[in-house]
Amino acid sequence: MKFTRRAALELSLALWARAEEQAHQHGSTKENAAVYRFRFLGPAEVTTIQRFAAVMIPPSGRSGGAAAAHVSRYIDHILASATPSLGRQWRRGLADWAKAKDEDKLLGKLAVNEFAPKSREDQFFVLFKSALTAGFYTSEEGILQELGYQGMGFLREFPGYQGEEFVKPANYKPLLRSI
């Protein structure tokens, strides 16, 4: 049997679809909560992720935050097939963070250098934040509950933003750089 480009493409698409399906099961149902077994992270590392994730994406009026999205499962799923060097970086970073007494203080210190990381700790902060936001906003909790995504429907008319106008607090510091 000759292996054609078409067969290779079909196989690639099937494998990609399967991987996407598995990656998006991290926050979907209560049944998954009882079934999931961590393959990379240990109990102390999971606890550390949950501590800091709860500070960075807390529950809101719209969603249950990072805890309800089970971002620690998402991170574990990614790290289970990651390179050994990335795994070591996560283990070091989580071990350092586990010693912290005040999550807000540590995150505030690390966020200062977010766009120009200077140390290993700064680099881990960026890595953690990226994984956390990817895990949250690809979960049902993040995309459906928090963002209110309604699917790929056709809108005859775009209603625009219907919420309240944003008022900057006195101590407001943007998370993203100004252009």
C-alpha cells in the first residue's frame, strides 16, 4: 500500500482532533473530576498551582475561576508529554513558590518584570501565567461562563458591548504594555 500525502494529512488531522479533544476535557464535567489521575505533578505541586491560580483568576460573578476550570489538570496534561527540561523548570518554579507565605506579594514582585524577565523566577512567572490563561480560557468555565461565548452563530446585527464603562481604580497598573 502506497502512503500518499492525502493519507498522511487525514492521519494528521485525526490525531490532532483526538489531542484537542483530550486537552479540552480538563474542565468540562463532574465525571472527569473523579477520573483524572495526575501523570506529572505531585500533590504538593498541584496544591501550589491551585493556590496561585486562585489568586490570579479568582471566582467572579460569571465563573468559578481557575479552580472550577481545573487548570492544574490542564497543566499536568501538557507537562506529562513535555520535554524533560521544561518539566524541571516547572518543578523548580513550583518548589520556590511553595515556600511563599504571601501569594499576592510574590506575584506583585514578579509581575514587575513580566515583559522583560531578568531572573529564573521572572521567567517562571511568565511561563505559569501563560499556562494558566491558556488552561482557563480553553475550558468550558473560561470560554462559556467567563467570556460568555455563544458559539459560531451568524449575527445579522452586532449589538456591541452592553456592559458598564471601565473606570480605572486609583492604583491601576495595566498588565499589558501600552502601544
